[in-house]
Amino acid sequence: MKIGIISSNPIGTGASLRGRYIANALKNNGVDVYYFKPHPKLKLYLDYLVFTPYNIIRALNKKFDYLMVLKPFPTGGIAGLLNGCFNGSKVIVDLDDLDHSYRTGIASKLIETSQKFIVNYSDIVTIQDNTELKNYVIKNWGVKEDKIIDIEQGVDVKFFDPEKYSYKKPREKLGIKDEERVICFSGHLNYTAIEVLDLMYIFKKITEHVKNVRFLIIGGGIRLNEIKELAKKLEVFDKIIFTGQINDSKLMPELLMAADICVCYYADREPNKYRNSMKVREYLALGKLVVCTNIYDLKKFKDYTIQTKPDLNSFYDGLIEAIYKKETPKDSLSRRKFILNKFSWDKIVNADEEQLRSVEKIGSKKAFEIRKVLDSDYEK
């Protein structure tokens, strides 16, 4: 069996990373996988104009039993459907959220219409373990339930392994003093990153009440300058370390290791119903102390994070609690063990239960359905 994986979104985005992690996990389990190198990000959304035909040409030159498309945008979705039409591949479309929910007006309608078309003409739809997302596409897009397979958002636990990285070295490189507590946010700062603007106001309040605290923002995107300008306006710019776009993903765990506290602030708004946080899983895989809100996907981590109500005052209180919390090595190990047992990519895609030695059964065999369906269908 041969599987191709192509991302509609550019390099460094959550979709492209999810695709790479799935590809690596499948390879580790003996599957023949071809992962298309993600395209670069262009300004003014020229990706659609330039890389849609580019991906069509790339895809049509390859034959697969299955071709998985990460995000049903035209950049990868059209290439997938044409490959299925002309080369006979069965097309898998992976949904990790609802992109149109971040927009309004005509832009929202255009995105939803195009994605609904691509999803409905695919053979299989993989959706993260997210009831809200699954129910939406069944009810509003007319996707048949038996066409949908749950595939959790996972973590490459070998890559995000705290034993491989130093706490002190990245802090020295970033100019962080030993006595400073570092609060970190990481993510792609595109149109979905509106909550990072909210975090600026929380950071401002913290600096007024806590000494020796710094903020580390890892990532780049179209909102980066807007976030910097707000930080200057609030007079917290000098307290924040902006790394900018990280083109080499290998640097991500090293930079995260510099943090004492990592954050995921999801406000209670429509788009966040359909998201599964990759970053919270990465933070916990590194054993980090995490502060997040107590809604939707994030509820899965309530026993291993400091959770707050989804408002700025409550989140501020949660961060203050984290700043003064006395951490022990057991706390860090407990968080990592939870991720190893529940969210390791190798174990999510591994169909052989004999290889699941340290894993509790996740909803019986639900997390492994994708591999089993592919294998059984291929054998037919």
C-alpha cells in the first residue's frame, strides 16, 4: 500500500506539520509514504494562484493507493481530486478545524463552499477527535457519517522529548536571566491568532504586579506587526522576545524549553469549537507547566494543566497561580507520561495492538481506525 500526503497550506503551518507527523508515524509502521514538500508562503494569498497548478502537476505525476490532503483548500484539494480522477487514488481529506469560521461575509462563504465541494467529492474524511466539528460537517455539509474517520491530533514524542534539549542554553541565547520567569506562546500568527492580541493586555497587567517576568512569542505571520504595535502601545514591548517565523521546525522544541510556563488562550468563540490544540500537546510532551482555558478540546487536559474560564481576568489569575507554583520533577514527568499514553503519533496510527505495550486502549480501537480502514479496503 502506498500513501501520498499533501498539504494545502504552506510550510510551517499546523496543517503541514500535521501531515509530516502523520507521514513519519506511518513510515515507522512500515507504510510506503510519499510526503510532498509544502510550498512556501506568498503575500496577498497568491498561494492559490501560484501553487494550485503547481500541486496539480506534482500530484498527477505520482500514483498512490491513497492520497491524503491536509486542509480542503484548492491548493491541495483540486490536486487530490484530479489525482483520484486520472490516477485512481482514493482521496482522503483531513479536517482540523473550520477555516470559514474565522472569517465573515463573502470570504467566509467562498471558503466554506470550496471546502464543502472538495470534502464531498473525496472518498474518506478524517476529522480530529472533535464532536462539534464532526456534527457540523454531517449536518451542514451533508457528509455521510460512515465516510468519516476520527484521527486524533497527536505529538511526535521523540521529537518533543525534554531529555534531548537544554533549559539553560536557549535562555542564554535569548538573553534571559536566571531569575526571570518566562511565559511562552507559540503558534502561526495568521488571521486565526486574534487571541494573541488579548494576551498582550494580560501581559501588561502581569508586568504591573510581578517582577522578573518575560514573555516569549514564537512564530511569525500576518498579525506579527499588529501584535508588536500593540505591545509598544501597552509599553510591554521590551518585556517580550519575538522570534519571528521559525522556518526550521527543529528549533521549536529547543525554544520551548526556555519557557517556565506555556499558554493557550482560547476565548469562547465559534472557531474554537472546532479546533484541537497541537501546541498544548507539544507543551505537555516537553513536561511544561501549561495554563489554558477550560473549553472544548482543552477539557481533555484538565488534570494536567491549570485551567481557567475563557475571560481575561480569569486567565490572568491562572498565570499568577502558575508563576508562584512550586514545581517538582514528578509534575513534569506526569504530563509527559499522559501524552505518551494518549497522544503519541506512532500509537495513533499503529494498527497492531501488540505494539501498544504502554498504551491504554483509547476508546477501544477508535484511534486506530484510519489504518484499519485503509488496510481492509486495500485488501479488497
